Amino acid sequence: MSGVLPVWSVQPFGVATTFVESLTSYVRRVASRMLIPAPRLIAAVSGITQAQHYTETINGTELASARITAALAQWSGVVELEMLSFAPFRSGLHLRKDFRRDRAWCPICLAGDPDLAYDQLVSGFHRSRRCIVHGADLQTKCPACGRTHRPFALWSEPTRCHHCGAQLGDGHVQRNDLDPETAAVASIVEWTQQGQQVQPLRIAGAMRLLRAAATLGKMADHLGLTFSTVQNVEAGGQRLQMDTLVRILTRSGSTIAELHSPDPVIPPTPRTARTSVIPRVDVERLREGARHELQLPLSERRSIARLAEDLEVSRITFLRHVPEAATLARERRASRPLSTRPA
Ligand SMILES: [Zn+2]
Ligand SMILES: [Zn+2]
């Protein structure tokens, strides 16, 4: 496209970190500097028209996202653009309904230098509720006129409402701790930004371990998923939606690295310092704990979750490393009166 549009090498923010900018945010920043509507920029560069009607898919795993990314990267010379969506990681995730229709922003992030203002990829997901930097609740409505913003609305820019011109930044809103759902989304984004793939087959194995002797229905209730979703995840043949993965992570207390652990003894250690480092598992100590528990009368035994907690490991780590855990779970289940057993 050189000769038609000037080449702007605007650099994306936060590449290869949890705080990476979304592709929609990047495109809007470039378009706003060029004083043209974002969909026109996309159409001119990639040939894909009417992008304003499907902004939910642009940060995701769709073919259109890959095409827009490749065309923009070639046009601008900024090769890191492929990190701003999930297009390069599409083997393991199926991201379509997981993105918000409207833009969501952190008022504190937008209160600083306007040249450094951007929307994080994490904030675009329905399951993200707070800013992962400040803990502020994400906003989707202008504080002055109350209207929502489409990511590619005409004349939209990062820090101002394009309807009424009000400032969207506010450095004084309340900061909170990060909620578990947002933290789970952030950990998945970080995982892919580190160059790791989401692997449905690995997750299927972890799910079968987590479920142990429980029924599919019981597991579905526990995770807040449908019976068939649990069945599909355990089969490992389908790409996963963000919502499914977030429920598995938050309700099982597992980390994304634990779900992918290929090595039965030492889970992979994440490469960046921001991720919690997973300690080596002392399998003998865990097995000793399980054998000790097996010698106790049934009435005195702890639940698997409680036992794992007392041994200072997650339930999935315990189940993965300790063969005796299966016996413990089976005997405990068999000892319960029929009326309280899962159907
Ligand atoms: Zn923020
Ligand atoms: Zn407004």
C-alpha cells in the first residue's frame, strides 16, 4: 500500500507481557493519528471491509484477524503486531463470543499521558472485570453522557468520549484486589504471550485427573459448565473458549501451567518473573501422606481437597503425582450413604 497511505511505525504497547495492547486498540491509535476512521484503514491495508461490524472477532482467533494482522504488519513494518491478537495461537483456543461488543477501559490507565493510553488485550474479554495494573473496575460507559463505545466508532480516540468529548480518564477511582476471573484471563494471555500454546489434549488429561471418581454431571455442576462441555473438554478434540478455560482454572484452583504439565514430576517453570514460580513436587512426601491417610479408618479420613491443602499442593498436583489418591477417592466415595452420592 506504500504510495497510497503514509507509513506510520506506531509501536504497540506491552508486547510479550500480560499487559499487551489489543489489536483493536492499536488500529484505533494509528487511525486516530492519521485522522481516518479505523475501518477505512483496515479496508485500505487488508481489503477487509466493514470491520466496525465485527470488532468482537478482531482480537480473537478468526481468519480475518490473521489476515488483518499480516497485512498491517507488512504495511507498517511492525512485526510484533501478531502478538496483539490470538490469531497466531489459534490451534488451542476458539475465541469468538468471549470478547465484549463494546470497549472497556480502566479510568486510571487513561488518566496519565494521552500518548501512552491504550486498551489491554485482557480487558476485551467478558470475564475481565478489573484492570490488571490498578485493580480499578473496568468501565464501558462514558461518565458524562452514559453512552457506550464501539471500538471502531468514528472519531474514537483512547482518552475521550467520541459522543460528548468528556475525558474518560480518572486517577481517583477505587483500586481493588484482582478478582479470580480476571486473574485467570490474564494468566491465559500471559501464557500465550510467552509463546506457549493452549493444548486441548493436555487439558483433557488434567480434567480427567481432576474429576477422578466423580461423575461427569457432578463435575459439570462443580465447574459451572454444561455436561456436554465437560465431555468435549475431556475428549480433547475441540478448541477451547476463554469462558470454559476460566471456569476450569478458577473452580479447580489450578494454574494454566499445571493444566499443561507434560512431566509427571516437575511442571514447567514459567519464564517470566511475574508468574508465580511453581516449586518442584516432592512426590515421595505426597505419597507418604496418602499412604498414611489410607491407614486411617474411613470416618477419620480427610477429603482429597483437604488432604492436598494440608500437604500444601493443589488438588490437581496431588492427583497427578500420587497413584494412591485414586484409591482414597474411590473408598471415600463408596463409604458415603447412597443418598448423598452424586447421581
Ligand atoms: Zn489501569
Ligand atoms: Zn460521553
